[in-house]
Amino acid sequence: MKKIVEFLQLGEVFGYFLRVFQKPDPSKPTTASLRVMHGINRISIVMFLLCLGVMLYRFFTR
């Protein structure tokens, strides 16, 4: 039972979603590839949420 509860903890996942949209920490070094990676992740998260909203809209209107 303990393994199941540990598996279902999503705090780190939601923490990442919040961390992606924050301003970068000036004390940490950034490279061009890291900035591009975070930009692509932002686009992916926004597209996922948009598509999820469209799917929910279609589900409730039909």
C-alpha cells in the first residue's frame, strides 16, 4: 500500500509546471540549449492544456 501512495504523489510534477513558468534564477548558469528546452516545454504544456480544454468542452456539449 505504501508503494501505491508513493507512486500517486504528484507534487514534483505540479512543482515542475510552476517552476517552468517562473523567471530564471540569476545565480544559476544558463545556456542557449537550456533556454530552448524550457521554451519548448512551455509551448508543450500550453498546447496540452488547450487541447484538454477543447476535449472537455466537446465532452460536455455532446
